Amino acid sequence: MIEKKLEKNVSNQVSIGVNTYLRKMKGEGRGKSKINYRDSIVSATGVLIAIIIISFMTLHLGYPMAIAPLGASCILIFEAHKGAWSQPRNVIGGHLLSTTSALIIWSLLGKSLFSIGIVLAIVLILMALTNTLHPPAAASALVVVNSQTGWGFLVPISLGVLLLIFISILYNNLFSKRQYPQHWL
């Protein structure tokens, strides 16, 4: 009798747990967001200007693979210029920390599926600990290991990030409803 009650209680708890778990996957209702087309065009123009300049620099230095992570940073900085992940500390710190960490790990472990996974996990932890989370910076780390870029890759990433911040400051602040950066540190 006690066994059956206990079994039924455990069964009910498992059922409730599974239902709760599955309900989380449903997500929540999403309200219609208003798209500001004018602001998006302003952002797209900023991205165009920045990526042309940055692409010229990375191609000239012989590291065309740097365009991808820096291009992703362009999208964040110009379209989500108010966001925490778009601020200079996160952009500069995230890319430099991720790229340097990846170069160290690649130097020690070489290229493998394991080293790619380790790099991503370590980069995430380091960016979280230093409050420099910037998702495109993780792409810089992946490029280091996957393309085996070598330490020279730090130059176009460093210059690209500084150029991007500089261009964003000049461009975004031309418009009355934009301010970049929101904060430096």
C-alpha cells in the first residue's frame, strides 16, 4: 500500500517535471515590434562604410578571414548601438581576449574538434569573468583555430576593432537620436 502511494507520488512528480520542462520550450507570446526603417537604413549605411574600410585593411594585411567576425561586430555596433554587448569595452576586450586566448590554446593543442570546443568554452568563461561579452569575438577565436592563422591575426583584429569603434563614434553621433558609446567601461 505504501509502495503504491510512493510509486504514484513519484510518477506524478515526474509527470509534472516533464510537463514543466516541455512548456518552457513553447516560448512566450511575442508582441509585434515596430521596425524603424529609417533607423535601419542609417545603421546599414554605417555598416557599409565601416566594413568597406575594415575589409580594405584586413585584405591588405593578408587576413581576409578577419572580415567575418568584424562584420558581425559591425551589425551589433550600428544596429544595436545602445546594447551592452556593443559598447567599446565589450567589443575591444571581447575580441582581444578571445583572439589571444585562442592563439595560446591553438599554439598548445593545434587544430582539432577538441581544441575548437575548448577555445569556445574558455573564451565564454573569460568574457563572462571580465564583463566583456561580445558574441562576434567568439567567431574571432574560432577563426584562429579553424584557419590556423598564427599570431599575425592579432594585428588585423586589433586594428579592425579600433577602426570600428572610431568609425562608429564618428558616424552614430552625427544623428540626433543616436549616441555611441553609451559608456566606455
